[in-house]
Amino acid sequence: MPKSQGEKLDLMTQSNDDLEIGKTPKPEMKRIIEEIDAIKTKGKEVPFLNFDPSILFPQNRSYYTYQGSFTTPPCDECVTWILLKEPIVVSADQMAKLRSLSSNAENEPFCPLEDNWRPLQPINHRMVRSPCQ
């Protein structure tokens, strides 16, 4: 649910195709990378006011979209997935910092936030769309 102070946005990547390792750091990731130490473990939050996540997108903003579900239990069907046609390019150091996040709470053993997906699911009744641009 959104917080009373404003909307809440969660950014997720679902495959190695979403983030690509490049040679130079992505300057637009600077603010996110600086805040990672404050949110290393499950349940941590940090205010992120006056940040436009669209600055992270590649120059070509073409995308696919479909209605789907979370990839972790209870897999509720309440997600609008937006998949960029081109990956977001980050440096190896930036990717390492993102991979330093833990899916466990602060007092629990470190459990990297990776490979937390479920197998490919049938498309069923879902319609994949690609807006005209």
C-alpha cells in the first residue's frame, strides 16, 4: 500500500536481460547506490523524495507490458509488468552494490537478493502489449 506521505514505487528486475554490465558507471544510479547501505536488509526504508526513476531508463524507452503476478508467494495477480525492450546498463561495481542487498532481516544470516524468481509461467489469458511510439 502507498505510504501517506506519497506513492511508493518498487523497481524490480526479473532477469539478466533487465540490467546489463557495462564498462562505466551509470551516473543516474549514484543516488540509489549511495542509499543502499541504509537498506541492506529486509524491512528497511529510506525516504527518496524528488527522484524521477525514469532517468534510469535507456534512451529508447520502448517497452512491453502485461498484467501478471508477483514472483514470490502468495503470487497475487496484482502487478502491471513493464519490460523495457533495451536493458539498463550499469557498471560491475554498481551491480555488486545491488547484489549486496539481503532478503533477510538485519538479525538474520545474509541471504543475497538474487535468484528469487519462479519458473516461467504459461501466458494463459494475458495479453502482452507494446504501445505505439
